[in-house]
Amino acid sequence: MRTLDESALDALALGAAVLGTGGGGDPYIGKLMARRALVEHGPVQVVDPDEIPDDAVCVMSAVMGAPTVLVEKLPGGGEQMAALRALEARLGTSFSHVICAEVGGLNSTLPVVAAAQTGLPLVDCDAMGRAFPEIQMSTPTLIGVGASPMALADDKGNTVVVDAVDNRWTERLARSITIDMGAAAFIALYVQTGAQVKEAMIPQTLALAESVGAAVLEARLAKTDPVLAAVERLGGIVIFEGKIIDVDRRTVAGFARGRVVLEGAQSDVGATLRIEFQNENLVAVIDGEPVATVPDLITVMETETGEPVTTEELKYGLRIRVVAAPCDSRWRTTAGLQLVGPRYFGYDLDYVPVEELVGLRRPK
Amino acid sequence: MRTLDESALDALALGAAVLGTGGGGDPYIGKLMARRALVEHGPVQVVDPDEIPDDAVCVMSAVMGAPTVLVEKLPGGGEQMAALRALEARLGTSFSHVICAEVGGLNSTLPVVAAAQTGLPLVDCDAMGRAFPEIQMSTPTLIGVGASPMALADDKGNTVVVDAVDNRWTERLARSITIDMGAAAFIALYVQTGAQVKEAMIPQTLALAESVGAAVLEARLAKTDPVLAAVERLGGIVIFEGKIIDVDRRTVAGFARGRVVLEGAQSDVGATLRIEFQNENLVAVIDGEPVATVPDLITVMETETGEPVTTEELKYGLRIRVVAAPCDSRWRTTAGLQLVGPRYFGYDLDYVPVEELVGLRRPK
């Protein structure tokens, strides 16, 4: 068990934005919300999954929708509690622990807000080991844990509780509701026992995010290379360095979809990299050849500062490095790839681990 | 108090289709469903609003969506109960009475199904005195009764409970959910005390529907004019007689929208009538002049048989008479017209009562 206070937020939010692969919303807004909650309610206790009792009642607190909208619509603060209370009422139970949906941007700090507001401990784990755009894309889905009953709440005071037959239906119904709610909704879902959390969730990813973020912050102070510092903690690789020459981004059906194109700098002069994204970065292609695909992590970081760049912040002229890292091994199984592999997202590509793709392209 | 059994269904379904002004779904399907429920569970007790205790807990059971879809997708039977049970669970209470949303097609017989399945009495009233396409278009809305908490259930086993800030938001959220559920969902909503029902609902409209339907059936047997028989019970008027020469109908955003054009026969030779509909018939225009508009009733009946024709059954060549009748007086108030007047539906028309419009056009 450890205590999480304001001092950890900079590193957590920064590292989570790296792991968030461009999605999960604006880390700055998440940090502001977490800071406000920690100032008001005091520090949050963070426990490892193996420290919680098997009969713990754990609930995921998160935000759903297009990050592009969240940037413009700072939440009021009561929505998360409204979703949690609606779900408690539906289940006729009280939650004992808060869990994290994804270590990406806003959704890595919102569970801190929920833990502070409810006074419940936060379990150090998440359901993706990165960020993904849809609800059913979670390690709990892989072992048959239901995302619903699920509650949604908006800034107007509307709440909705969904009881769906499977996690894809939960996603489908919740997505439409989220769009109606203004393209962003606060959600409570994936209620699990402690025993289920130990089996289903990916442990210590909040600690990993904090460590990655701290590496970047320390490198900035030490005037060493922040991107390489993050890459080392992450076990990843820099796959491209260059300048953004084109961004195409739309908000479609509640998602921020689009592509970004880079022209190479340094060792990549003359080459072109394209990233396709749907909230998160999904596929990176250099000169027509895929070099990294979902579910592996593809993160864009500012070349000099190592600041991670979310898909809604991509803009012409930005000098960036593109980092890839292996995903959690559960995503590389047949069931994992059916849920989050490149074909699910509409790409006519077989998944090849990023280590192999990059190894093929340029021998180390 | 009276007992409703199978023998009443023909008249009830037929008359409700007349009052349904083209909407509310296929009366034949509703009749089949009610017959099955009455055979299985026995007759239903029907009580007048003034017979129920003030602390009764009344719930509306209905179907939502595009009638065009319901024709193709006969419900399984468990969906209504699923919606009612989900709403009881949400409220932590048991319902004592079933009420009717609208006296139109399917939604006039579905409360019979709910009453039979639950064993609860059915209150003889509805919330519209006709059919309307949207949830907030109800007399309870006029006195501030909430449509939510509201439950939706589909044929796949999904249920959703909506708690919205007002009845327009309930409509908006429920409409999207309904579209996801396959453009038709079973709903439970507008939970009201007995005292509220007495104030908010329009009394004895099921009896009116049964009476109108019986008049048509009796006229057919007596070989008198079934349309005129219905018109007399309804207090309406035949505004046009002719043949359908054009139908344009689409399923848009969960509604059946479109228009039908008639060329005149009998006293209307040479004239053209156009009806615009959105599930229900909304505006009737003869040679460019409006002769009846929502919220007044506009019903299409087969010329010879008096069979009411729903908007999804309109087809080229059909010989029909168009009947108009005054709506409940609550709809003619300022608040009523804001909710269901022609301008709400996008027509640049001031509401004029049908008696005046028809009187202006052709002096009696």
C-alpha cells in the first residue's frame, strides 16, 4: 500500500499519456481534476491487486467519448459520483475499491478523483495496459467479466444504467447514449470481486505510468533525452523522428478519427510516416510498410521535451518522435487479437509483434 | 370496473387504430399479442381512473420505435415484463396498476398484455387521446410528471434504465437506445400515483376506442357505412375521399416519415389531398390549403370497409376516406400546442381547430 498525493500527479499524468498512445483525453485536464479532488478530500490510498480481499467489490470509474470534446467541456465534478451512485443503487451494494479502465490521459487520473471523492482505496491496475477506444476491449472481457451493469452520467444531470447481454452490446448502447449526452459521459462499470480483479486486470500499470512520467521529468531536469528515458522504462523503441506535415481529424460517431503524416528528420530524412488513429494511434506505416500496429503501443512525443501528444493535439509543424512498445502479452493471444487486433479496426493486416516488424526493417 | 377478454379485442384494436391517426404500430400484431396473453393468463380487469386509490402506483407499458420495423419483427413476449421488472427494481417498489401511453394501434393493446402478464388491473385512460411520435408529448408532461425513470428492453435481452432531467431528454436518450435495440424497444415509464393519474391522464379512452371499433364492426354487419359510423362516435368529419396516387416513406432516425398524396373521388373529384406523417398523420392539405393539423386527429380509413390504415400500410391505388376529429382540449392550450402543435413538427403553420378550418373551406 502507498499513498498518492498531489506530488505524484505530474508524473502519473505524463506517463499515462505515454501509455495512452494518443488517446484517453487531455492529461492536463485530468491532472487538474485530480488535483482539485486531492486538495479537497486528501490523499488516496493505492493498493496492489494482491493486497485486496477476494470479496472486495471493485468498480471502474472512467470517462467515455471523444477526447476532442472533453478538451472543450471541462466536467463539473459531480458526474463521476452520480455514475457510481447510480450503479450502486442498481446493484444494491456498496463499492469497496476503485479500479482504472485504461492507463491513458484522463482515464488514468479520473480513478484518483473517484477514490478521493468516495474515500475508497484505488487498486493499482488497469484493464488494457494502454488505452483503447471501445468498452469491450479489456482484459476482463477475455475471461468473461461483464462490463455491465454500467452507469452513465452527464453534466446536465441525466443518468442511464445499461444491462446488456454482452460487452459489445454494452459498448454499442453506451456509445449512443454518450453521443446524446454531448459526446462525453462519465461511466461506472466492470464491477468485479477482488478475486476477479487479480485474474482479469493488468497489475501495477499506474506505478508503471508514474515511473515513465518520472523518467521524462527527471531527464528534463538533468538535460538528458526525455524521450529515450521514457522509452527505456517502457521497454520500447523510437521508430521515427520527423515533422508533422498533414493532419486529418474528424469527430465521427463519438470518436476522434483521422490520420497524421510526418516527414522524416535525422536518421529518417527522406522517409514518410503515417499514423492512423481512432482516439488512439492504431497503425504506423513508414513508406508504405507497417512498422507497428495495434495492440502494440504507438505513442507520439515532442522531440525535445518528451511531452506526449494526444491525437487531438496533433498539429502541422510539430517536431515529434514516434515511439512503439510491446503490448501486454494477453493481447497477443488469438482471443486478444480478435478483440483488439488490426483487423477489428478495419485494417487488412495480420498482427506482427512490433519487435519483429521493426527488426525486419532496420537491423539493430 | 369491467372485465376485458378476447371478445373485446377486435373492437378495441380497430378503434384504437382509428384514434391512432396512422401511428402506434400494426393493430393486428397488437391484437395477436393481447389474445395470446389473455388466453394464457385469463381476462383483465379494467378500472376507471376515479376508481383507483390515490396512492396507487401506476406504470405505463408500451413500445417505442418505428412501426415499420415492428411489422417485420414480432416481439417474443418477455420484453414487456423485462422492462417492467427493471423499472420496479430501479424504484424499489411494486406496481399496482397498468396504464396506457396512447390509444393507437399496438400501444392500446400492449397494456392489456402487461395487465394480463402481471395480473394487475388496467386503468381506462391514456396520455394523449390519440397517438403521438415522441415520449414527452403527453398530458402528464403538461402537469410536470416525469417520464423517467424509464426502462427499455429488447428481444436480445438488453435492458436500459434512463433517469433524465426532463421528458425531452428522456425522449432523446430513449430514442437512440431504441435505434440501437433494432429500432423497436419495449418500455415502462411515466410511473404515477393514482392521484396523478386522475389529474394527468385522459379518462376512458380505451372505452372510446372500443366503442368506435364496435361501431365499424356493427356497420359492416348491418351493411351501413362503417366510416360514417366511426365518425359519429368520434365526433369527427370526413374531409376527403379519393385514391392514393403517391406514397413517400422512409425510416429516419427511428421514425417512419413521409407523405401520401390522394386524388379526389365523389364530391372531391379534381382536388388533391396531401398528408404529411411522422409515424402519425400530422398535416392534411387540400389543394395547398391546410384542412387539419396536429394535434387534431387525422385518420385514413378504407372507403368501403372502414378499416383504418396505418402510415406503414399506405400504398398506391388504395381507395380511402380521410377523417378528422378534434383533439382533447388540453392540447389546444398554449402549453399543449408548444408540445404538439404544427410548429413543433417543423410546419410553418399556426394551429387552427379543425372545426374552423373545415368550416372555412366548405360551408355546411
